[in-house]
Amino acid sequence: SGKTTTLIEGIKRLVKEFHYLSICIVAFNKHIANEFQKKLPDGLNIQASTKHSLGLKAIRKIYPRVKVETDKVSIILDDIYPVSKKAFDYGLIDKEERKNNFSKRSSMRKLVSLAKSTLVDVYDANAMMQMIERYNIDIEDSFTNEIINKLPKIMDRCKEDVTTVDFDDMGWLCIVLNLKVEQYDVLLIDEAQDMTKG
């Protein structure tokens, strides 16, 4: 549709007149960011990045040893909703609990991800119910209150564990920990309509 071409041409014209500007173009994913970087003028203070890369960079300034762990929430949930064969074999959970825990984990992972991206107040049960309805999160009725009540604990653990981050943390932690993200004179966002608060 020509949006990318327009964006690149706009940057070229901007730096022709204002070559001293620092410019960042934020793309939806790494592949698109790399494509933008190839098309940007060389030798100037211009970069293409993803929202996640900008967030991770800010987190690593304060916590340089942080590791990316895509299963961070699942690891946290192992303590709350165990499902492992080991937990079953040791009698920590029975067959029915294990089945229910799989369901609860699935719902909780979706809620955690949405809570991080929308910045919803996880301590407000009404706001949580609205989010569940808005995004059509499938939660068994008998588990809904339990999951909503346990969500703040999960979010707190995500916030406290800065040794690892998942992709949702890369934006969310910058906000909840008030981390300073690199500043630019001009920030352009490709597909801005798809951005979330977190």
C-alpha cells in the first residue's frame, strides 16, 4: 500500500534538512525492522528497532544479566498450578487437579499477557472481568474468581523477577519499574494502530 515507502522517503527528506536529528523507526517485528534498516540512509543517527528491543535495551541498562525466558509465566505457574508428571507421581496433585491445572494455566497465561499489554489494574476485579469479556478469554466459570484473585500474585512475581524477561515484560517492565527508555528526536511507528499500551 506504499506506507513503508512513504515512511522511508519521509525520513530521507527529514534528514536532508535536519541531519543532526536522532531518529528511530519502530517496527512490528524483527524481520520488518531489519528490512527498514537496510533501506535507511547510512551514516546518520537513524535506527530501526522493535518495541521489544527498545524495552529489553532499557531493562539491560539496569539489569545487565537479565535473560530472555519465553516460558517465564509457565515457570511461575509451576508453583501455583503444577502439572508435571513428577508432581502427579509424588501425589502432590491427583488426575482431576492436573486436568484442571492445565486449564487454569492456559487461561492465566492469556490473562497475564493481556494485563501486561493493556496495563489493566489487576487488583480491580471489575476491570479484569471487562478485559476477559472484551478479549473473549475462555475461562471455565468455576475457575474465574480463583484466577482473577491469583492474577495479582503472578503479576507481582513477574515484576519481582528481573533475572528473566519474556516478550510481554519487555514493554511492561519499563513502565511498572519506571525505566528510562532511550530517547529520540523523532520516533516513527510502523503499524501504530496495532500498538498496545504496554
